[in-house]
Amino acid sequence: MKCKFCGSLESKVIDSRTNEDCTIVRRRRECTKCGRRFTTFEEYESIPVLVVKANGDRQPFDREKIRKGIIKACEKRPVTFAQIEEMVSNIEKAIYNTLEPEIQSSKIGELVMNEIKKVDEVAYIRFASVYRQFKDVSNFIDLLNDFKAEIEKKNESA
């Protein structure tokens, strides 16, 4: 780190501390040439991810929208807030781990459905019925049959 007083590129770290959520590191440094002390801050470089909607519009990824959708699907179900937060975190990690600057909203919807399915089957059906915009009962029955077949396949292999 370059000393702001003398311009030397050599310094040593005297003390390091993180903020409460461990996203920023504060370092107290001492220049090895002039002996003066200064403070630096390190934080994650955030790479914005844009969500590409079905109509082609783009908007910044918003974790809160996912949380609200999951909360709505899990309403009056035995799903804890901690479980909801874990689902949201898993989805967010999956999105950022793609390392792509854009992601289709349909891909996010599939990620959400997969996470909800692991936690609560009824909430999964609720979310899927809204997400997939069922037009009639036959769409709902098709989803239920697919889900039932998936469960039966899991039980056979277990």
C-alpha cells in the first residue's frame, strides 16, 4: 500500500479489524520509510447483476423481491424465517456464482422453486402456480402429477 505521506510502497500492518457483518476490513498501517501511520479499508468488490425480464427489460438484482415472494408462498406454513433467509442466501449465491453480468428472470424463478421444494411441498405448489401463471386447473393437475412422480421416484431409489 502506498504511503499517503511520502509515497513509499512499503508499509506494515499494525492492526486489522472487521466491521460487524465482516464485509469491511479496517487496517492500521505504518510506513517503513517515514514511520507515519495511516488507515486503509478493504471491502468486497460488488459486481452488479442485471435481471432480464420476459419483455426484455433489465433491472438490478434485488434480494428483497425474492424474500417477499418466498414469504408469500410460505404464508401460514410451518416455515421459519431462518429457513426463508437460508433459501434467499442459497439463491443469491447461485446467481452470483454464475459470474454472469445478466440472468434471465425465468432462471431465478426456477432457482426459487427448487429451494422452496426442498423445504415445503405446499409452498412449492403455491409458488409454482403463481410463477407459471396457470390458466386453468389442468395446468395445476399437470404440476401435481409431475411432482407426485418425482416423489415416487425418490422413494423407489431410497
